Amino acid sequence: MSNLTALLRQSGQTSIKATTVSWYSSKSVTATFDIPNSTKVGPWDIVVTNPNGLSGELANYFTIRGNETEK
């Protein structure tokens, strides 16, 4: 299936769109995200949208953790 879109979403934040989305089956999709270092840490929702506009969401499914600096 082509033209799938995926994004990470958190209330009050700018959504992060996937750079690539690959469909393998009705139960398997892979998405790649370029996450800026300034992104707010914590849980984010994953939203996948089909070309027909129908979408599915996994709430609080993806966690962004802070960067740790070596000392």
C-alpha cells in the first residue's frame, strides 16, 4: 500500500512526520522519524493514516528520552 503517512503527536507540541513509511501487511507498518534534539521528552502518540483518510492511533506508545552527555 502506498501513500501511508505516520506521525508522532503530543498535545501542545509540533507533530513529527515520518520520513519514510513502509507497509508490509494489514498488521505491520514500519516508519522512520528524524527526531530533533530539542523534542520534548515523554510519551508520544503514533498515528498512521491510510490514503483514504482513515487512521489508527496508539496513544502514549512511543517514548522520547532526553539526551545524556558524557562527562
